[in-house]
Amino acid sequence: MHTPKKFGFVVTPKSSMNCLVCGIDTLRIANRMSGQHLYDWNILTINGESERCSSGIEILPDLSFEEATSLDILFVLGGLETDKINDEHLLAELRRIAHHGTEIGAMSTGAFILAAAGLLNNYRCTIHWEGAISLQERYPQVIFTGSLFEIDRNRYTCAGGTAVIDMMLHMITEQHGSKLAQDISLQFMHDRIRTHHDKQQVVRKLQLAAKSQKLLSIVEIMEQNIEDPISPENLAATVGISIRQVERLFRQHTDKSPARYYMELRLEHARLLLLQTSMSITEIFIASGFTTHSHFAKSYREQYGISPSRERKPK
């Protein structure tokens, strides 16, 4: 008999209703599909009064911050104006709850609040792409990844939207196995459970554009030439700079060589084909710019810690 794991969701002013629904409904369906009482959940608000989500729907809390240390994990929900929230009492309460041992998380732009409380210092985290650049500029001590979700020790963050479902299903898989998570995914008509390896593609473009237009142009050319990779000489010539300048741009802004960056783009492409198509592995490695299966398999395992054939099998 499992002791129910207790989740809390902090509804902030104009936070996303979608995050709340995806979070709670995943837990509800887990209870239903398992036939067991695996999860409990509570709703909190900053001042203990009702709060309106961005949709205008009013949400009533059923737990106070004073009682929140009874929770196993507490998520702060974000929305369009979460970065403007500066409530010292809220930040102090979150630090107190985290110090007590409750795991702490954020959905969508809720990561701004955790970062303001100092609870993401030296942790990997993610946030909805609309807040990505601002978060990095305001909180350089936070390790931003741009993934759909991140779990780093006792901190949980996700980009919001349907990424909430993926993060919750990952947690359910860890706690109760992949079969239950797959059953819940089917209930949601959610075709594929994504992982922290899946990136918000728009984040990459925003980050690169903020750093260097030349760098963005080179990466866009790389993305358009996955199957037939372009040589470093041609990449440099296309944007009108030297190979040495290309190397310097990538080292300065990505901490990777152009070749490594290009390789990771190709491997991301291969991974999506593995997970989303019925193409053979041979077709996939050719479509991703590799000439031999052995080189592809070795590179893939080094990047993702799993072989291409194993990636495709049900976990």
C-alpha cells in the first residue's frame, strides 16, 4: 500500500490555468488508471484568498503556506506577468518550505519567483521561451537549459503548456513505472512522452539572435543542411567571415566548437526521427548526415547515454 504523494500548486495572479489543469489532471488520472490512491493535491495562493488565473477563472485555495510543509512537493505556477511579482513574504515562505525538506518546482514563468528567492542558484532549470532571455540576464547564477523540463536534485521546472504533462509523466514513471505513465499518456491523446532531452526550439533562436546575428545565420544554415553537412569553409564563406571568426563565435557564445554544435543538431534530428517515425535506423543515420552505422551509434550513445535501437524500444 503506497502512502499518497502530496503535491501543492501555488496559483499566482494571472498564472496559467493550463499548467494547473495539466498538473492536477495527470495526478487524477494516475489514481484512476492505477486503481490506487497514489496522489493528493492542494491549491495555495499568495495571500490565502481566491486568485484569478489568466483566463479570468477564480481559484480558491484549500491549503495555507503555514501548512505547506506537509507537502512532498510544491509547484509555483507562472503566467504573463509573473516576472513582476515581488512579494518578500512569498519568497521567505518558499525558502522556509524548501529548508524544511519539501521539494520545490515551478511551471512556465514561475521559475522567476524561485530564482528571486535564490532557490535556483546553481541549479539547472528551464522556463517558457518568452521569459528565457530575461531570466538569464537577471539571474546569471541559474543554469538555464531551454529544455521542456528539468529535474535537478530537489528542483523541478518546466516550460509550461503541455510540457507539464511530460514532466508529471516522467515523475510518475520514476515512482510507479512506465506502464502507468503510458496509460495516462493515452488518456490525454498525448502521442509521445517527451523527456528533458527535448528542447524548446524557439529558445535556441532567441538566445543566438541576442548574442550574434552571424552566429544565428550559421546555425540556421546548419539546420537546413542536416543530411548533407556543409564544410566549415563553406559555412564561413556563406556568412562572409573567416573560419577562425566562426570558431571564435561558437567558443564565445556556445562554449562548443562549430563541429560539436553541428553534431548535436544532427543527433537531435536523429532522435526525433527515432521517436516520431517508423524509418529504419539506416534511413535515419543517413538522413542525419552520418555515413556509417557504427559512427552514428557511437555518437548517439555518447550524447544520450543510450543506443539508437534502445531509444526506440518501449521503456
